[in-house]
Amino acid sequence: MPPIFSPRVTPPLVLSFAASDPTGGAGIQADLLTFASMGCHPLTVITALTVQDTASVDSILVIDAEWVMDQARMLLEDVPVAAFKLGMLGSPENIAVIAEILSDYPDIPVILDPVLASGGGDELASDDMIAAMRDMLIPQTTVLTPNSHEARRLALFESEEDDLDLPACAAHLVELGCEYVLVTGTHENTPRVLNSLYDANGHVQTDAWDRLPGSYHGSGCTLASAIAATLAYGQDVPLAVREAQNFTYETLKAAFRPGMGQYIPERFFWAQDNQTEGNA
Ligand code: PXL
């Protein structure tokens, strides 16, 4: 009997460690949609469940670190992963087991979105988690993607200084051991949004984007996942970062508002009839 479906080439597999957002705007759902829209197959390790709507986060159930480890180990024994993407991780214990797993795969790129707060402003990471990220994850990271608030908080954590400019914060984060830092500038008071990439030699590139009027739920998750997907296809980091910003900008232009809170990025903007209109 011939097979009903012809065998297909396996797309790049991208593994996301992240938390569930029932709105589908942020979290693991954002990652899944982004990977799929960019031609990658999503693999997922759930680190926490959240109760939330498009306006705010109500509660968080952290998944036990042993379960996080088992989800990842069983999967990684079976399938080859082209990139790791890390979002909201839930606890310092989860960070420790994820760091241990990553250390067994030193050649696979790691994109770390250091989720410290939700788009609506709810805290999503404790000081213990910030310390654990700095100590255990940043040294294994290929591209760290903080927004400007997160860049300052991560760089100035337990430091005597309280006022470094963003290039100095980025330099400090690179000193902690990541290869590249992409600091996003949505929260800065500039006419256009300036996203700047840094490495050990300093500034690499800045991309400028028109400010869009909406407030978005999951834009950071989309950007970090798009970088992971582009790296999974073998692109080098500066080009991957630029292409991922392009993709994210299109998702924001086509964003929709399903409830009473923030807009949700449309990761399948290219499949929409009204894709040029946008409704943000
Ligand atoms: O946007 C950051 C983020 C990541 N992961 C989860 C979230 C949020 C923001 O709300 O809920 C699960």
C-alpha cells in the first residue's frame, strides 16, 4: 500500500520554554504562531500556566522543575532542535534545570527574552529569577532581547550605579556572557522606535520603526520567536534580527483587539484578505 501522505522534509524545529497565555497574545501561544507563520515546527516545554485576559494577569501556576526537565529531556532525546527560545520561566528552580539542559547543547542558538513584566505591567519575574537568569542563562545566550526597562533592570541588578545609559547597560549584559543584546526602544521617549543590537565590540546596528498607535500583548514574544525562527533557518544574527523586526512590525500593523485590553499581533498577517489595511 502506498502511503496516504507523501513524506515531507522536516521543517526546522524550534523549542520554546515558556508559559501559557490563554489569550493567545503572548507566551507559548505567541511563540507557536510565530514559528508556524515563519515555516518552523514548534516544540514546547510549558513552564507555567497563567490566568489572564487581554488587560491583566490574574494568577500564575508554576510547573514543577522536575516536570520542566522531563518535558525537555524526553523531547530532546528524540528530535533535533535548531534553536531554543526562552520566555517566561516561572521560578529560579525552572531556570536552573533549563540552564543545565542548555549546557548539554552548546552549539544550538539560544534566544532569551527576559520577561520581567507583562505588556499590561504585571510583574512576571522575582529578584531571585533575575539573579538566576544573570548567573545561569545569560552566559549561554546567543541573543538576549530585553526592552529598555528590562535592560536597565538586568544590568543594574545589585549594582551601586543607578543610572546607566542604554549602550552602557547593553555592554554590561554582554560582559555577563551573552553574544548579542538587542535592546528594544518602544518605551523610550524617541519620535521613532529605535532597536539597537550590541555585541562584545559594542554597537552593531540600530533599526528605526514608525511608532504604531496601539498597545500590544505579545510583541516581545513575537520578536524573540521570530529571531529564533530566522536563526533556525541558518541566517546570521544581524540579518536575523532585522528580518524578525520586519516580521514583527507587520504583525503589529495587522493587530486586532478581541477584548477590552491590549491589541494582539496578527502573526498570520500574510494570510489575511485585508493585510494591507491593518486595524491597530
Ligand atoms: O509578554 C510577556 C509574556 C510572556 N509570557 C506570558 C505572558 C506575558 C505577558 O503577559 O503572559 C505567559
